[in-house]
Amino acid sequence: MAKRTFVFGEFEDMISIKDIPVFRALLSKAYDPTLIEILSNVESFFPGITITEGFRDGTGVHSTDPCRAIDLRSRNYTKAQTQTIKNHINNTWIYDPERPEMNCCMVHDVGRGMHFHIQTHPNTARR
């Protein structure tokens, strides 16, 4: 079967979804309103994001109800742009005021390639 990407919007103002399993996962659970706010903000400043992971079974913030994590493709951006996006998110939101060392956004590779991991906590708020 050919690989397909879902695209919403026009060329420069689009959100794409990696594949059908990710699309289905996005529809399978509610998402934390603060996470949705962060994604909307990121897309407004840095259009053209690609969602590569949403809800998944297991443990961790990708598995909560509502889902509190989403991954975005980072290979579309230069290292400088990636750092700018990460800094924008972490300078705009605090993950948990009781744990200031934690961030809403990190760029990492956990075996599937470098990507943005964006996460929220019940205490996540705008700075």
C-alpha cells in the first residue's frame, strides 16, 4: 500500500499527519486543552507542522486520558529553527511550577528519529 499523508489547510498554512494510524489515534481520545493551545500557537508562528504521534497504548503522557503529549516532525527544520521552536514553547509555557526543571517541549530520539515531544501536566500554564 502506498504511503499517504493527510493534509489540512493550504500549502504554507497546513498541518499534516504522518499516516493513517496516527490519524486514527488522534481521533481516538480527547486531548488536554492546554496541549491543543500549545499546538495552535506553534502552528500560528511556525506553519507546516507534521504530527507524527498522538495517543498510544502503554504508559506515560502519550497514554493519559485526556492525552497530554504529541510528537511533531523536526526534520523539516534546520537545527537553528528547531531550537527556536523549542525555546518558543518552553519560554511561553511552564510544564509544572512545582518542577521548574521540567519542560513542555524537548527534541529527542527515542529510537524512531529526532522529533519534538510536546507534553503537558495538569499544572501547565502560560508564563
